[in-house]
Amino acid sequence: MRDKYINPFTDFGFKKIFGEEENKDLLIDFIQTLLPDKSNITTITYLKTEKLGRAVTERKAIFDLYCENDKGEKFIVELQRAEQDYFKERSIYYSTFAIQEQAKKGKWDYNWQGVYTIAIMDFSFTQSLHKNVKTQVVLYDEENKVIFSDKLKYIYLEMEKFNKTIDELNTHYEKWLFILKNLHLLDQIPKSLQETAFQKVFKVAKIANYTPQARQQYEASLKHYRDIENSLDVQHRIGRAEGIELGKIEGIELGKVEIAKNLIKLGLNNDLIEQGTGLTIEQIEVLRKTKD
């Protein structure tokens, strides 16, 4: 059975729901859900997603969605499918472009408008110990335990941690997270998601409403999404298998391991290495596989 609704974690799905002119109200509603102090947003303007540094040799910053409200405050909304090295640092780096572009020629008092980054992540931070889906970061005065500035704010949504069922949803925020994670798995609109914004999401996301060309674009985007997903699954299985193998030699004295590795390099067989080190044949075999 084919999906009835698009997957928001595809590039096509994400842009369809949040990135089209006629769906600005959905983006505004989502932003206001995560940033309640921005409940006064009534209009938003999409900006070009590619920003250059001050020289052509500087690195480009590319966002999924980049927009501003009528006050000039900037919002970066991105979807991140797979974990990257230094992802936190990258998101901070990207936000600096939104600050720098507000600089005015001539005399300027540096009173730039706020920059807010929202990262929807289909993974969890490697060192994330808490169970919260949302992590909100601001500039903080550690010495005096107060916020230093709230003009620069980062919100990270670790969607992997969101596991509530439809019957457990209590807030507008939780309903948004449920839709983002489960929209493509639904075949009808649940009663608890009958709010105006969500009814529009289902209407926008209904594949049967698309032209043949739009369907082809979605299928291509979905294939790319699945390719990434399959690749991540393979990496996970390999990593788990390696972890199990290495776990077999945990607790062994480091000196014995080093001696065994040297004996392996000299070409000795497992029986002689077992006699010389006290390691089991199984442990020696693990070392042979990891000798490089």
C-alpha cells in the first residue's frame, strides 16, 4: 500500500509544508510553537538560502529555509537527516551570516535584530544524556547565572527521542512533533489533529492532490531519503558488530594485548600465542581482525 501523505523528512516534503509562499502560515505557526515569545509574528518573508562570506574564497552557508519577519528578525529552519561531525559548531557558524548581513555601511551602532536557528534532527547528539526532545541554547552569563543576550537562540529537536502516541499528545507543540515524525504513516486525519493548521498540513501533504510532475519530484526525493536511511542502517549494523567484537577483549590487561599483537605480526599461530599470553583463542582471533 502506497503512502497517502508525504514524508516531511524528505527535502520535497519539508519544503512543501514549510517553504512555499501559500504555506507561510504553517511556518509561522511552527515557529511560534517553538518560540512563544514570537507569538506576534504576522508576516514572514523568504530570503535566498545561499549566503556568501565577505570574499569569494570564504565558505558558503546554505540553509534549508531562511526568512525574516517584519521586525527584521531572522529565522533559519533546517532539516538534518544524518549526524555530522561538529554539527553544533556548523549551526552556530551559519547563524553568523545572518548577523553579518545586517551590518550597515558608515556609522552603525551594532543594534542587530535577533537570529533564531531551528534544527529538526532525525538523530540524537552523540553525547546527549537527557531525555528531552528540545534543547534550547542562548548566550548565558555563567558567573551571574542570567541570560546575557536572547538575540541569538538555537533550538535543536532530537526527533529520535519523540515517541508519544496520538493518544498521549497534550500540547500544540507535541502535535507538531507527532505530525513531523508520523505524517507519512497515517491514512486519515486523527480527531485530535483537527486544528486549522494541521488540517492544512494534511491537505498540502496529500499525494493524490499533486500533478504527475510533482509526484515524480517527490518520488525522487523519497528515493534519496531511503538511500540515506539504508546507508545509515548499514553503518549502524557494522558499528554494532564491531562493538560486539571489541567487547570480547574488554577487561584484558593492556600488556597482554600488545604482546599478542606483536606475536601476531611475527606470524605465530594461535596456540603459541595462547600459551605465551594467557588469552583465549577467541580473543586472539578478535585481535587478528583488528590488528590494522
